[in-house]
Amino acid sequence: MLPKRLSKRDQSSVEGQQLQLETTISTQSRLKKKRRLLLFVFAFTVGLSILFSFYRLITGTITHLNFSLPSIKLTPVNISRSTKINLDKELKPLLPQSDSWSIYVQTLSSSPFSWSLNSSSDAVDTIVSQLSSRPASASGLINQVLPQGVSFHENLNLKKEIFEYQAFILVPGQQILILINGPDQSLIPQLVQTIYWQVVKSI
């Protein structure tokens, strides 16, 4: 005898029960996953607490133990472009009698550079302080040989037929101190211009 066919109403009730059963099963599986996650977090937290307590207990009772991570020392790479500045080659041909001139150049930056010809670096800080206290020169001895907009402070004195020239030039990322003593004032702008471009090229 063939089984009796379900009516449409009975069939829809069976399908509804199946959907309810699937929903119940998926809800229970989600709850199980949440419980497992909570248990894992709880166990991890408790484990860390026990581990730190154990570490404190050991380091507190045994004083000669010293747990520390190995230190890695990195050798700093010092990249300095000031080695490219060759003022001997550039300036000496400009001086007719190099013995009668004294020139000192120093840059004040993270990679300082200094160069001298018949000169010493005495009282550099004092000279920089004195020049900085002066107003920036709008026009001066070297105004025509420097690019427009470059700020500089300068001082020129004549002592016993020797011109004493001091310049403090401010460039973005660099400060250049130039001290020149010599018998010919007309050569000073050309010397400053050469020094300026040699230093700026090395920045």
C-alpha cells in the first residue's frame, strides 16, 4: 500500500519545523564558539598572571639572576658631504700672494666643516655672537655675489693696510662663517662667492 501523500498544510508545518531546528542548531554552535573564545581568553590571562608572578618570585628571592634581552648595537652611518669641499684648489689660484692673506671658513651644522689658510679658529663663538647681533645686511660688500634672498651679517675693518672681513651667511640647512684678512678689499667678494658655492654644493 502506497504511503499517504501529505497535504499542503502538513508539508508547510514540516518545513517550518526543519527551519526552526536549523536555526536552533546554528545558534547553539555560535554559543559554543563564544564560550570557547571566552575560555581561551580567560586561560591566557590567568597563564600570563601566573608567569609574571613566578618571574617576580624568582627575581625577588635570587638576586644574582639578571634576565635581560640582548642589546643590539648599531654602528651609526656618518654620511658627510663636506669632504667634497676643496677650498685649497679653488681659493689659492685667486690669491696673488697667499702669504699675505689669512682665511678661515667654518660651517655650523650637523656635519661641521672647517678650513683655514694662515689662520686659527680662536674666538669663533664670540665672532658668531657679535655678527648675529648685527642686523642682516640688505646691501654690503658681498651682496652682488650671493643669490638674491640669502641672508648675511658682515663686518669690515681696516687695520694697518690690512682689511679684516667677517661674514656670517645663513642658508637653509647651513650656516657659514667666513673670516678673511688681506691687503686687497676688491678680492674679498670673489673669495666669498667661491667659498659660498663650494659649501652649498656639498649640502
